[in-house]
Amino acid sequence: NGATSSGSANKNITQITIENGCIKNSVFGGGKGSTRYTPKVYGNITVTVNNGNIGNVYGGNDAAGSPSNKDVVYLNNGTIGNAYGGGNKTGQTKTEIYLQGAQVTNKLFGGSNESGTVNTTNVYITSGTAANVYGGNNLGGKTTTDNIQITGGTITGDVYGGGSQADTENTNLYLGIAKINNVYGGGERASATTTNLQIENSDIGNVYGGSNISGIVNTATINMTDGTVGTIYGGNNSGGTTNTSEITINNGVIDAIYGGGNKATSTYTTININNANVNNIYGGGNQVALDTATRNIGQGDIGNTYGGTNQSSNIVRTIINISNNPLISVDNIYGGNNKGGSTNDSTVDVRGGTIGNIYGGGNEAVVDMPNVQVQNAT
């Protein structure tokens, strides 16, 4: 398998090809290792699965050591329980995992499983099926930069830019022609320093710039150029926090946009609508407080836009800017929250467009100091 003792090493390319058969446990591209034995693999590792039924596929080592070059895993056909670009309890410099026809019934990771540091992970999905996809590690260790590119295939569960319970520094997700239930820029129960999501021509239920159940995300960025999304949240879902989020929509159809999280706190949020059809826009989150929410609308057909949150909580400051563009249509503008909580200071600046109603305050929520300026609107 290309692995040798700590005293010598194989510098050739390690290639493993599975044509068919049943492997109940695991396939490793690298060596096993232990507390007393560190296998070395200096050449690149390539694992190719053309068919068969396999419990787990790992690009790297099992218990010790890190291959010196990159691991590449091709999942062309067959059925795999879990797939890892990295190792089990080991790290790696660079991993690449390609889902292009196989079925991953449980989870696919760009990184490793229980522990280990992976510098760069790359996940490419063009065809096949996966239940859940993670750019980072599973249970432990960490990754530095996670890259996920989905341009085809079927995702029956969720996609995470980061790890399951392992932190990540930077995540980058590109969603081309994809249909996905939920997408998270961060991890499942994990933190990320910076997350970046690019959405093009995709059909997605919910998009979160941050993590799911827990974790801290410093900066979350979402850019959408086309497609259909049910709800976009700039922050986390049910726990943790996102410090700063920015959402930019250049085209697409969206039911609701929240600058912050669902049930998780945020601090600063910015929403830029350059062109889109959106039913409801909230500068804050769904049920949580934040400091400052800014919204800039340059073009689009908007139903209701709220400076603050949806259901409750307090906002320090909200800002809504409507550009001088006749292609802007907004039914109702509220400087504050929708159904509860309060806003200390709200600013609504309307320079143009077709506006149904403007309220400096909230819908069923208090605003202490509303400020409304209107120019050239109809």
C-alpha cells in the first residue's frame, strides 16, 4: 500500500483500485500505524472505487502518520457507507475527493475522521448520490481551508462547508446546478473563522451563512447570482453565534431573507439586493437580537422589508436604503421588527422606486427613535 516503517519510505505513487466486491470495514489509501510505528508515504495516493459495496473509504492513513503529498479519492460507482478525503486518526496536507457516480449512504468528508490536521480539502460532486456532505473533518482535529464544488448529483441530506464536530478556519462553497435541503457555510456542531457561499442556478430549501447546532463564525458571506431558495439566513441556525454576515443577491427567487440567524445570535448584518424577487426581508434574525442591521436595495420586487427581526428580541440600530431606481418595487417598509421586541434607532432612506407603505416603526413592535426620509418615490 505504499507505506513503510519510519526508517524508510516509498516515493512512488500509491494506487488502489476497487473494481467490485464487498468490503465490510474500511479501505485506506495510506498505511495503518500505531503509537510505536509511523508509516511514511512520500508519493501521491490515489484511491479509485469503480464498483462494490464498502463500509468506509479513506484517502490517507489509519492510526498514525500523515502522507507527505496529497490524497485523491475517486468514487465512480458502487455503494460506500462513509467517505473521507483524509485519514481516520491522521492528518494530511491536501485532499481531493470526487463523487462522480457512486452512492455514499451516510456521510462524505473532505477531511479526516477522529483526529488530525488537514491543511486543504477539496470536494467535487458532479454525479452520484450523497446523504450529507462536509468540507472538513468529522469528530476531531481541524482543517485550515475547505473547498466544496457541487455542479450535479443528488444530495438527500445537508451540505456543510466545515466539519461535523471539528473546527475549520476558512470554508468556500460553490453550488452550481444543485438541489439541496439545507446548506451551512460553517459546521454542524463546529466553528469556522470565515465562510463563503456562492449560489448559481440551484434549488435549495434553506441557506445558512454560519453553523447549524453550535459554533462561532466570525465572518459569513453569501453571494447568489441565480436560482431558487426558500430561506436565507446570514447567521447560524439553532445555536452558537455569527459575528458579521453579508448577503448579496444579484438575481433569483427567495421566499425570505434574514440578515442574522434563525435561533442563534448575530452582531452586524448587511443585506444587498441588486435584483431579486423576495417575499420578506428581515435585517435581523428570526427570533434573536443583534446590534446593527443594514439593508441596501438597488433593484427588485420585494413584498415586505423589516429593519429588524421577525418574531422577537431587541435591535440597537436598523438602516434601510432604497436606491433611486424605477425598477424597485416594495409593498411595505418597516423600520423596526415584525412581531415583537424593540428597536432603539431606525433609519429608512427612500430615494426612488414604487413603494406601497412606509412605516418608521415596526409592524407589531416598538421603535424608540424612527427616522424616515423619502425622495422621488411613487
